[in-house]
Amino acid sequence: MAMSSLAIRARAKGNPLTTWRALRLRNICSGGRFGFAASESDAPDPPVAGTKFLESFKEEFEIGSRVISLETGKIARFANGAVVLGMEETKVLSTVAAGKGDAVRDFLPLTVDYQEKQFAQGVIPNTFMRREGAPKERELLCGRLIDRPIRPLFPSGFYHEIQIMASVLSSDGKQDPDVMAANATSAALMLSDIPWGGPIGVVRIGRICGQFIVNPTMDELSLSDLNLVYACTRDKTLMIDVQAREISEKDLEAGLRLAHPEAVKYLEPQIRLAARAGNQKKEYKLSMVPEKIFEKVRNLAEVPIEAVFSDPSYGKFERGEALEKITQAVKTALEEECDEESLKVLPKVVDTVRKEVVRKRIISEGSRVDGRHLDEVRPIYCEASYLPILHGSALFNRGDTQVLCTVTLGAPQDAQRLDSLVGPPTKRFMLHYSFPPFCINEIGKRAGLNRREVGHGTLAEKALLAVLPPEDDFPYTVRINSEVMASDGSTSMATVCGGSMALMDAGIPLREHVAGVSVGLVTDVDPATGEIRDYRILTDILGLEDHLGDMDFKISGTRNGVTAIQLDIKPAGIPLDIICECLEHAHKGRLQILDHMEKEISVPRTQDDRNSPRIVTLKFSNDAIRRFIGPLGALKRKIEEETGARISVGDGTITIAAKNQTMMEKVQDKVDFIIGREIEVGGIYKGIVTSIKEYGAFVEFNGGQQGLLHISELSHEPVSKVSDVVSVGQQISLMCIGQDVRGNIKLSLKATSPQTGSGTKNVLKGSAPVSKETSNIWASLEKLSNGEQKKSTPEELPLSENENIASDPSASSTPAVVIRSAAECDEEEKSSGLSKTSKSTPKRMGGSKIVNKLKAVQSSDKESDSALSSLLSNTLSRMQGEKDDSENNNQSDKETDVKTPMTPQKLKLGTKVTAKVYQIRARGLVLDLGGGIRGMYRFEPNGEKDFSVGDELQVQCSSFTTKGVPVMSLVDEE
């Protein structure tokens, strides 16, 4: 009713729009809905965001000449505890959170997640989704590095769920963030309300040239022969992780004793930060067994358990079945009494009683479960080459523990690519450890990466890496697969032993064998003070001794020193003196195992061609590599599909990886056919005969290059006809024996076959012995310049095949020029044309008696007899010289008319020679200059073209083509 009266009043006015505004209503043009609008005088001031103050706390200190900061309160404020640890430009955030429920458990559900995201180094992930995926191996290993020292410090019976997340916020690549994350986690636990017996300090120690370095950078670690990570409380050791290059036990002990006081420096800053910003510790419910229930179950189970452990004849599963029967008997007794409270904790109490019985026997009697002495190693069985068809394999048994190790060799491109923030981008040696359920007679599913498997495999990988040959000497990518066939303790150390034998079985030149052994510890602790009253060190522990003992100290090494260590403990720390004492026990046990391994295989095995892979690296120019790859890599892929080999291309190199020698030869033949290889004097090459002449055969080899196989190099025996030895299309193996005057390649067939006659006879026949000195690589054809050709003198070049003197080894430094046949000369003539230096008109020459004799000598089919040809040539030269003394006196020394058989040494620019027409082409002539040398003559535009095969012409050398073919011009006859 009110709205309708307002509308009537508005229509009565002259200006409705003004009326609506007067009534404080929004109009249609305002873009909103109809309604009342507040007046400007009644509108409140717009809210302004205030400034929030983030209270943060920071502690700075110095360790190893590097400033370290601990900061809390600025980020992750809702977490139970959050700390950012910084060292230079690297910062790591660690957060702690605890579960809210009180679920019934009998273990501590502690989860540690470590993550390296690529934004920390300013990189977008190179994945399809452009984001990080499942945890990588390094992230799992860093998570284990954090978990191992903090887990023993949670109070007994604390079974609440705890999650720790460590993330790298920024990285400059200088420091490894793993140790920083462990210290940040300790500080975060100190700030939280979770009960924990910390703090701890974690430090890394390196050694360069015998000098220890605290908190080394990544560059320093690459030069160090020690990578020691040490974690401790104020007076006890919690965790040790070592990778070394055969460091002695004495030097290792010195490094441990240096690391302890350096790690303790982390404790006081954490305590100060917790006092300033820490939460008050919360009272959590602890799952403790009442003493009354424990005594009741112990009275029922202790005596039969002692009987089982006193009998060393029990095996692993027989002992387990006997203990299970005891547990069932106690359960039956409690069910008869209707003791439900005791039944709930029965498995845990029985396990505690079993632990007490075993530890008491070891401390008081020195008796182990299987009857061995404390320092005795279980019986060992070794077998190398268990699977002969593989590249390498070995079977290793220590007691009931059995591991099968296999080795696979691959090409360099098979190396694993790593995406970590620090460290190398690739890894060429990999060891993959597998623990299938059947090895302990259980069932289970295999899915994804297992933290335990990754940790054990990495430990064995570190142990073996120290003895591998350098990459320059052994470019293969190596993968070891360790399959645990049966497990009764120390499977990771068995992997080290089996892997070392498998590597030698694969023919890898290891410096030394590597063996590993696990050392255990059983202590007698005073309940009131927590001090150790007595202890026993156990060598080569069983799985049960690992479970019931206080320590699993895995030590690997050679006879010369330690290569890898991993220490895991169960109590809240062990004195460092006991740790150092264990090193000597491990050394003695390791030597016993090495004796058995060396009896089986002590040197790298020589592999046969059938199974052993081959890797060859060939060097070519980038242009040649482009020809080999083909358009979009099609030619390279085709060769890989046809042969099964793997080919990788680098800057100036082609690396071929083949499964065996036969496959390698196939690939090399294809590579040689496409682009050839750098030719060496004395090298053996496969070629195909393309044409046969009276003086020899042309052979195509090495990616299309051509060489001359002279008739004198066909056989050690006299050869009257080339076709009697080789035929067109025949594939033969030849040796390169040198070059001629223009760098043309000279080949020899007889040099590849054993000589039956004396060396003197072969020299008389004109063979060129191969120099056995340093092989010279010939330059490619494109590198040959005309200037180099003109500066070369006959004295600097090897002699022709027709000479009786052996080739000069220094001549192989002359750039290579490909020999061309007559047909190819014609093609060259058509493409580039002949030289136009001559302007004379051709005239036929009348043949004198002496010239006819010379012609007969030059065209003789017996031209291979070089000694006889030289004798006849000298005689004819004297006769012609007596007749034409007056003509020769009018010519200069450079332009003398050559009447003797032509040789490459005599053919120079301006040299005149009597030639005959060998072939007539459309644009010129192919001339026979004598001595098996062909030249080219191009018709002049207005010159004579009426020639016949066999006509004699007086010509002179005017130039050489880029292929080394002489270009001739006619000489006017005065």
C-alpha cells in the first residue's frame, strides 16, 4: 500500500527520475535493483586492512666456517612444530604434526616425508603435467636419513601417529639439504608438544688430501674420498652413514671422533629456541604392559622358550614354529582363566620374554641362537656364472641367507637420469635390491618403491661404487639386480658380496673384491641409571639377533679399507667407543668372506663374443654425423631396427652399443658404408670392387671412398691378369698402405694374407711395405686445398705403385684425395668443366720409330713388371736424346718434353708429355699419359674436335682438379 502511494506521488511530479532519487530509491539506470539507498551523510567509512605482526624467533650459530640459522613463527604457524633452517641461500622447512586419536597399537606409526620441488632451484618440472609426482629414490633415502636418528628417542609405549614433512624451500646447489632437514626436524620436535628425548645434531664430514672438512659443499664432496653423516645426542651415537673410497678403519675412527663434537654444536641453539618459542609438552597416553600381567605370562612361557633357544639344531622356521606353539599354549591357559586383559597384550609380552631369554644367554654364557661363537661367520657358498647366458651372475649364500645377483651392461645413454636439486644429473651404476615375500615364506603384493628395498640397494651400491673403473676407461652403464632368494639376516651385505662376484663374472675390471658383514650388539643396561653395565659384540648376525638386539651395524669394504657403512640402533644411543670397537670385529669377519669369494673368482672373467656386449665410440665431423642421422633421425632409427643395436650421437662422436661382436660388426659396416671412417695407414677395411683395369682394380670402401688396388698388390705370387684374382662386385678385405702423389689411396690385398716367400722378392715386384710406426689419421677430402697441392713436392710424397722403392711413412700426412675411374672423370668433366688455359689449335703428330717403340712400351700389358719398364724407358730416353739434342737445348728445364714413362712424381704444372687419346667424350678427351695415369682435355670453342682413339697428342699439364685429376692443354707444334 505504501509502495503504490509512492508511485502515485511520483507520477504527479514533472520529473520522475528526480522523484525516485528524492525518495532515496535506486533507478533502473543505476544498474542495480530497486530499493532504498543510504544517504552520503549516513554511509560509514570503508574498512581498511590492518597490519598483522608475525612474531618470529631466530637463532644463529656457526659450524664448519658456515653460518646456520634456525627460525620459527613466520610460516607454518598452525603446525605443532615448524622450523626453517638456513645455510647461505639454501633453506629447508620441517614441520611436525601429531594424530588426535588414541588408537590401540603396538608400534610407533612415525612417517617422515622429504620432498624436493623444482621451484627451489627456479625450474619447471619436465613432466607431462609439469608438476612433481611420486617420491623419487633420493627423497625416500633422505626420509630414511631423518627417520633413523629420531625414532629411538620417542618414549617407550608412545604409539601415537606422528607425521614429519621436510621441504626444500630454496637451494643454491652448494649444500646438500638432507643434513639440514634432519637438524630442522630435531628443532621442530623440540618446539612441539610431543614427548621426545632430543635434541640431536647431524653433521657431514668429508676428507680431501687427508684433511677432514666439516659441512663440505657439493664441489668439495666430489673431490672427497669420504662422505660421513653422523647423528648423535650429547654423549651417544644415534646413526652413521658412510660412503668412502677404501678408507682405513683407523682413519674412519678419527673421522667419527671429529664428527661428534661438531654435531653437538647443533644442540644448544635448539634448546635456546625451544625455551623462547616452544610449546609445553603434552601428557600422552603410553601403552605400557602392567607388571602383574608381564610376570604372569613370563612364568608360563620363560622355561619352554629357553629350551627352544638352547637347541642349536633348530632352523629358522622350525624355531619359529616351536615358539608359536608356546604362544598358543600360554593363550590356552589364559583363556581357561578368562584373563581377557592378558590376552590382549599376549603377543607383545611373549616377544619381550623371548628377547630377555636370548639376551641373557648371550651376555652370561656367550651362546648364540645357532650355537656359533660371537665372532664366527656362518658357512659360505659362492658360485660365479650361475646363469652363463647373462652378462654376469653370481649366487651367494651365507648360512640360510641366499642372494642371486645379475649384471647387465648397457650403453652410456642407458644411464639413469636424476632430477635432484644437487648432485650429478645422471647415474651410470645402479643396484636394484628386491625382497620378494617368498624369501621368508610369506605372501604379499609387490607395488611401487619400497623404502626398505631402496635403502638396502643404495647401501650396496655405495659399497661397490668405490671399486668400479672410471668412466673414461669403462663407458658402459651397469645395472645389478639383487634378488633375495632366502632371508635370515644381512641380505644387504650378501648383496654386496654377490654383486662383487657378478661384476667380475661380467668382465668388469674391479680393483678389489668387496664384501660386507653385519655386526650386532647386545647390552646389559642398569634400569635405574640407564648406563651400560656389560655388552657383547656379535659378528654376522641372524635375523632373530637383529630383531632382539640393540644394533645393526652394516660394514662393507675391501682388504684395503671401508667403502660403505650403515648404522641403525634401537636404544636411545650407543657410546662411540663401542662403535669404534665394532670396526675391528667387522674387519676380521670381512677378510674371512673375501677368502671364499676369491677362491671362486679372483680376476675379471674374459667374456666370449656370444654374450658379452660391445661399445665403440667413433669420431666424425658434424657434417658426417648429420649424413648418418638422416632426415629427422630416420636413417639412424632404421639401422637400430635392423641390427638391434643402440646408437647415441654426441658432439663429434657416434657411440654404438651392441649385444655381441657379431652385431657390432654389422653396425660398423653400415656406418662405414654411409660415412666411412678416418683412414689410417695399416688399417684393414672392407670394400667392393667397382671396376677392373689392366693395371689393377678400383675398390669402393669406407663410406663411398675409392682406392686403387694395383696389380702388384693383389698377391705375393706373380699375377698376369687382374680378373684372375678379383671380379667386379666382389667384397674383399684390404689394407691401406699409403697415398700417391695426389693423395689417392693405395690399397693392398696381399698385405692382409700371410706371406709365403721372402721379403726381397716382394720388394722387387713393387709392393709397398706398411710402416708399423705411429698411425697417421688422414684428413678428409674437403680439407684439401689447391695451395697444399701446389706446394707439395715429389720428395714429400710417397712413391707410385710403379716405383720399386717402398712408401715413405711420412707421406701419410698428405690429405686424402679419392681416386676416380674413367667414367667418374667424365662425370666430373660434365659437372665442373675442364680448364680453359690452353688456346692452341690441336694438331696430330707423326709417329717416329722411337716414338712407336715408346708407345708400344707404354701400352704393353706387361706393365706390372716395373723393373723391366724402367730399363726400357732409360734406353729409349738415351736414344731419343741423341736424336733430338738440338730441340731439347731450346727448352727450359721445367718444360722438358718427357719421353720416358710418366710417373706421378714427374707430373707437375707445365710438364709436357706425349699422350694418346683413351676415350672421346662429348665435351673433351680422356688422355692416357702413360704409367696408368689419366688426364682430361676440354674441347676449345673453335678448336678441332676430330680425334680418334689412339691418336697421339703433345700436351702439357695446366692444372689439377679438386679430385686430383690432371687437366691438360695442347701444345702448338713448331
